[in-house]
Amino acid sequence: MKLGKVEFCHFLQILALFLCLSGMNQAELTRSRSKPYFQSGRTRTKRSWVWNQFFVLEEYMGTDPLYVGKLHSDVDKGDGSIKYILSGEGASSIFIIDENTGDIHATKRLDREEQAYYTLRAQALDRLTNKPVEPESEFVIKIQDINDNEPKFLDGPYTAGVPEMSPVGTSVVQVTATDADDPTYGNSARVVYSILQGQPYFSVEPKTAFIKTALPNMDREAKDQYLLVIQAKDMVGQNGGLSGTTSVTVTLTDVNDNPPRFPRRSYQYNVPESLPVASVVARIKAADADVGPNAEMEYKIVDGDGLGVFKISVDKDTQEGIITIQKELDFEAKTSYTLRIEAANMHVDPRFLSLGPFSDMTTVKIIVEDVDEPPVFTSRLYSMVVSEAAKVGTIIGTVAAHDPDASNSPVRYSIDRNTDLERYFNIDANSGVITTAKSLDRETNAVHNITVLAMESQNPAQIGRGYVAITILDINDNAPEFAMEYETTVCENAQPGQVIQKISAIDKDDPPNGHQFYFSLTAEAANNHNFTLQDNKDNTATVLTKRNGFRRQEQSVFYLPIFIVDSGSPSLSSTNTLTIRVCDCDADGVAQTCNAEAYILPAGLSTGALIAILACVLTLLVLVLLIVTMRRRKKEPLIFDEERDIRENIVRYDDEGGGEEDTEAFDMAALRNLNIMRDTKTRRDVTPEIQFLSRPTFKSIPDNVIFREFIWERLKEADVDPCAPPYDSLQTYAFEGNGSVAESLSSLDSISSNSDQNYDYLSDWGPRFKRLADMYGTGPDCLYS
């Protein structure tokens, strides 16, 4: 009967195990070899131990101690005079020995994976003397392995990735299982691998445990993740072997195998013509089933009539094409635009070019919607010039605006008074002609920047703005004058012809060719014997002395009038005075003392004494002021007493005014002085000029100059008053008094009026109101009943 290879291997294993258990588990002591051994006496004996290794199977599950082997010495005659002892690893705890027979047993279950062998020492002793009869010898008990450990994947579970569309046999990942059994003995640690879940998409190499793809063209867009279960089995995969499993999650990574495609062939969007430049008109997106860099796209406008008006860019986060405005839209110029837009992948994989072009086209139509636009000026900035000598009402220039809408509504003009606070200019509401409203002064303001408002007649809310720069041309209306307040000195020892001051002039005007000034002394000062003037012809002049021997005692200050003429047409002139003080100078000509009083002061008073006297006088003045102030404050009580409580008190005045005709009791000139200075504030809510287009008709008033001035002043105050009601409003002004067309403003009607109010209750108020009760009451005791 022939045996196969597998059966033959099993036979050899059983035979070896049998030999170990039967022939090798006993150690017998023979006299094959002897060594000298010295006991306590002088005789020498021979060692008679012969050892073999002991073997014991692991994982013994029996209830009785497991027999390991037997120790025996030649000295032992079987009479019980010899006893055996055991020491070393596991002695007494795991291994025990019968001291009479030398039989060794294991009392606990052994595990080779915990400890593969134990080293022990054995000794034979004389039972009576307890002395060794043989030297101590060492032996080893080896634990024999059985297949009691399944393979384990220490690094599991696993995750791995493989590109989609990979060919068959593409390696994905390698897994590894370990078996704790003895790899040198039998097949307990020989592992083979197989796949339990994941077929037919993947396979595993039985020996190397490499996981590979088993199907071609696996599509991530169809299924992007697979769960595999891998088994590792020992005993070379035979029946009875132990096994372990692990899971492997395989993710298909993306490749660019899907071209972009627009969901629609055409799009249409409506946008108002007032949409600002750089605003977003629309967002379009081409669908791409890929992800990450493989789905990145670029958009561009390849054709259409809006190439210069619109542009398209890509949103990096959403991969959308963003259409924005590059130029302003105008419904009246063009009502629609058509764009041909292309979307293409940025990263194309040459392996998949056969799947089609990785780009797509679509059409976008943009409809421009009409909106009511404000009037538009023919120019954004108007530049105008006017002479500062122009009279009120002089025409400066004209601005023009039109309604860009199809309705072409008429336009009315006005000036934004916030840019013309002083109201220097007016504008004709219909023609746009700008004229002067006040006298102009270039030296006060050389350029006026005003804003002109253009308002649609049909829709006043639509207001356009134009800007006008009005330059004021200069005329020669300012006389030249000293560049500064000049005050100079002359030394008492000055010589004739000595320069004492150089002067210059300025002029607020600004002639085109620059200034040219002429200096001279006035006719009264031309023949003086002290100083002379020399014109330097460079807009400066020099003052020189004409004599020597100046003395402070005779005259300490000279005033020299200087005549300055400009070169304007007509020329203007002015007389300016140069102050010259006579001073005592040192040898270098530096002034030391310029006060003539220095010669008159008493010798006994020094400068320090004068300062002390002045300080005392100032101190006395301060004290007097403080005393006066304190007395005034004491006269004013800080707290009102009950008698002076001003709340709900009636003050009686037993006189009656005579109205406007009573000129003796009051100064009517003061009451009629209407030119009261008030702080003018600019109204921010008034649209200038437009608000005066329609004014309500007031009640006729007397043709009196005073009344006209009063009404005109109040009108101007209402125009600039920020607290006044906005736009069209009714302002009521009236005078009270005899002869006035305005009726009485008194809350109490006169006796002649037909008043329906009953004043009988005044009689109940006490004696203080008796006079009023008699005047206005209707009882039987009424004075005028």
C-alpha cells in the first residue's frame, strides 16, 4: 500500500512523537562514565548520572499530574536510603519529584508560547545524613508544541486605495498574519491566505498575501468602495488547521475619465441696465462626475456679441463659471447679448482621450431690462471763467443734461446750495444758464466748485449731477502794501547815507506778468532832512540816512511815509508808514537803549524798583476786583424762599399799551429794527431753487417798505434754517397793534367782540380776580351789562 506525501509526513510525526514519549522520557543512571567526587571522608567515588532531555506536551488538560520522566542513581539500592530533590525553574510550583522513586510530574498546564523550556537541577541525598551521594546535575525540560494558536493579523483592519479603471492584477496592498506556534516543528505555523469576501473584484496571493484587482475597468462613479475579508489558515490550509480573518477596505481613487458636460444647451438671464460694473450677472456650471483636480475646469467666452462687455471666471470652490459685467449696460443702445461659452478640464489624462473631448459648449443670452435713469449731463465737468468785476446777473456759461430714457422727459436745473452756501450763482431752471448772483472776489475764493442738479419733470426722484468749476479772473482791485509791519532803528552816531532798512511790498492781486512795485516818499516827506528812499527796481526799496547827529532827547521816534504804486491798469497805490526809533548803539552799531525816558528818570530808582512798584499796584487791583465780586454774589440768594416762589403767581400790571400808535411808552424804532444778526445755518434738506417754483398766495399786505423788508428777511431765514419744514410750506408772519391789518392775537377778546366764552367763574376766584370778573362776567352785577 503506497502512501502519499501528506500521509507519509503525518506518519513520521507520529513516529517521532512516540519515540520521544517512550524512549526519551526516562533517564537512567549507569556507570558508563565516572568523575571524581570527594565526600567528607578520604575515599573517592565515581559520578554515575547519564542524562537525556525531557519532553512534555503543552496544553495538557488531564486531571492527574502529567508524567515527565524518572531520575535514578546507581547508588540507590532500592532500600529507601536515597532521596531525590529538585530545584530550579518551576521546581515545586510546576514540577514535583517523588523523593523515593525519582519520578517527575508536571502539576500545571504548560504553554510553549509562554515558556519553551525549563532548566532544573537534581540531586540524590543520603536520607539519614542528608548529604549528597552524587554531585548536583542540571537538566532541561522542553515543552513540545501543538497547534493551539490561530494566525492573527496584528495590523488589521486595513485600508487601501487603487485608481479606478486599473488593469487586472494591479497590486492593492499586502496583509500579514502571524502564528505564535513553533515554526520549526510541524505545520502549526505555516499559513496560507484566501479571500472570503470581495470576489470577483479582487484576489489574494495564497503565500505572499498580496491583494490584487481581479476585474478590469472598475468605475469609481459606479461604486467607489469595497469591503474585503481575508482569511489566514495554518497547517498549510489543511482541515483541522486554525484560521484568523481581517477586513480590508479598498477605495477606488479618481482619475479623469469623465468629460465636463453642460446640463442645458442654452441659458437666458435678465439684468437691469443700472447694474454696476463688476456685478455678477449669472453663474453656470458644467457637470463633471470626477472629483478633486480631475474636476477642475476653466471657462471662456469663445464667441458672441458681448466679448468686450462681459467676462467669465471660475469659482475655485464650486467650479462654477461666473459671468460679470465689464462695461456699463445701456438699454437704449443694446437690449440683448449672446455669448458662446466653453468649459474644459484643466488636467486631461491621455489614457482616456478615447472617451470623447474633455470640453463642452453652451449658449448664454443676456436680456437688458430698461430702468428709469436720472438725467445725464453732456459733460462730467464744466470749466467756466468769469471776471471778479462781473456785475450781478452776468452770464457765466451753460450746462446741458437730457433724459437717457426713451420717454425723454424734460429736465429742470438747480444748484446744490451745499456747494454754494453764499449763493454767489444762480441757474435758469429751464435753460441751464449760470449767472452771477453776488459780487465776486478772487482774493476771497479764486475757484468755485459747484454741483448742478438736473431733475426729471415727470419723476423728480431721478436727479442727475453735474460738476462746474468756475475760475474767477483777477482785476487790479487791491493796492500794494508793506510785506510786514516794519519798525527799524537808527543809531545816534549814524553817518549820512547809511542803510537802516530794506523794505518790500505785497499785493493780493495776481497779474499775469507778475508784480512790479514803485517806491517813493510822499510829497510831504520828500524834502525831509533826516532820511531818503532808494527804489531798487526789484520790488524792494532801501531807506538811508541823510544826516548824522541824531539825539533821543530831541526826537526819539520818526515816522516816514512811503508811497507804493503797482503796475496794474489802472494802477493802485497806498501810503505805508515806517517807524524809526533813535537808539544808543555800541561800537559795532548794535542798539543798546532806545528809550528817551532813560535820561529823565531819577537816579535813585532802578529798574528793579520800578518792577516792584508795578507788581504792588497790580496786586491791589486784583484784591479790589475780588472784593467787588464777592459782594455781588452775596446779594444774590442761592435758594428761593416761599414768598419769592415764582410758580403759579400772577403779577399785576395796571397799565395797558397803546399798540403801534403809542410812541411815548415804547421806542418803536427799536421794535421795527428787523436787521437782527442771527447765526445762519445751512439747511441740508432743501433742494435749492426747485422749492420756489410754486409758492402759495399770501394774504395781501400794505405796500409798506418795512413790511416788505420784514417778509424778505424772514424768507431768507427760512431758506437757510435747518429746523424749518422742508420744501413747500406755509410761513405766517403778522404784526399786532392798532392800525395793523393783522387781527389781535390776545387770548381774551375785547368787550366789543361777540365772544361765546363764559367768564362767570372768575367771581369764584376771590378778590384778586374781581376786576376781571366785573369786566368779562355776564351776571346781573356786570359793569357793562
